Amino acid sequence: MFTSFLTAIIAGYIGLVGIVYIGQRSLMYHPGGPIGPPEAYGVQEMTELPLETDAGQALISWYAPPKPDQPILVFFHGNAGTIGDRAQKVRPYLSAGFGVILAGYRGFGGNPGSPSETGLYDDAATILNHLKATGISSERWVLYGESLGSGVATEMAHRYAISGMPIGALVLEAPFSSMGDAAAIHYPYIPTRFLVHDKYDSIAKIDAINTPLMIVHGAADRTVPLKLGRRLFEAAKQPKFSLWLEKAGHNDLYDFGAATHIIKFLRLIFKER
């Protein structure tokens, strides 16, 4: 009797692990559907930026050029929604005179394809290659990663650093140390660190970005706990800055003045150059 019960428990557990393993990308990515033009979202100074990856993947991002002598912020958003959902979030940077690219991903916002770690890296690389081709040097770039996008931004910062063209600054909002660490918190009884396909292993790269870093994180974040942001921050080299917002959660950091602090940080960094 007990043996049958134990066998049923083990079989159920194996089945649960299998479901999570097979369906992990559907758990990780929640892309929003087709969107309208930038002006429909209140960012009329932005225009659509159509690009194509090396593999022929079509992407639509949004772009506003920087004012003279200002940096350009490339915004890599999180795992859900679309770039349209971030339009008002980048409003402070547009108003500050910064250039802004809201980076489009495959499978999000009407772009074809399905998201994955390597796919999003390819999308980001395509956007940055275009930016480089316009004549804006990497030292004027601010790569901004929101939640899952922090893994994309960190990967790009790392790539450019080891190629000898470090970016101007890296800003990470509610970042995790790795997707395995984040998944282990939400699925503590499953060996997620060994099962996850899309690892976004930022902690293995953060000490080699060779650029000023700012991490912004809410102490009340239940999606990506603050300890993961702190872990990433501790692994990074100087110069690095942090903003730990006691009352903020995962999606409301801007309600607690995050944009003001980020702009001050960027003004300081680029004033020194």
C-alpha cells in the first residue's frame, strides 16, 4: 500500500517536472500582441524603426534621436507586454533630451517569431549594430534592462566590453543574478537551475562590463526579490551605484522617483566625459 502511494507521488512529481520543463518558455515569456504607432502611445517624437536580423527576422522598434551632445538610451523591456507599454516610462528620458530606442523583440508587439534567450540576444545585437552604423559610438550608449531585459542588456554590455568598445553606462531595473536563481525562488521543489533553457546568467558577466553600473530595485519586489539584485550588484566592479527603494515592488519603481535618480546618475557619468 505504502509502496504504491510512494510510486504515485514520485510519478506525479516527475510529471510536474516534465510539464515545467517542456512548457518553461510559455511560463517565462508573455508577449503582448500587435501595437499601433508611437503617437498612439503619447510619444509622438518617436518613429518606427524597422530592422532585419542576420537570419531574416523582421523587427519593429521605436526610435527618437538624441539632442546634441546627449546620450542614447536603449530600453530592453521585461518578459511581458510590448514596447507600447513602456512609452510613458521612457518619457522622462525623452524630456531630458536623451535619444531613446524602445527595443522590439521577436514574438512581441506583432513582430514575427518566438522569444528565446539566443533570439533576444540576436534582436538586441541587430539594434545595436544599426545604432553603430548611424555613427553614434558605443561610449554614448546607455543600455537599460528592465527585469528579464536586464539579462539582455548585461549580455550586450559584456559583448561590447570584451570587444574593446565598452558602452557608456548600464542601468538595470529589478534585475536577477540568473534565470536559474529566479526560477528556484518560484519553483523551490524543482531543480530549475539544471532544467532552465534560457539562463540569462548575468552574474557570470557583470564583472567584465567595464562601464558604470546602476541597479534600481524595490525591497517589496515579489517577482524578482531584492536579494537577487543585491547579489548581482555585489559581483560587479566599481564604478557602481545602487538605489534600493524600500516601498517599491516590481512594476512601480517609477512611482517612487526612479527616473529622477537614473537621470541624475547619467548626467553625472556623461558630464565627466
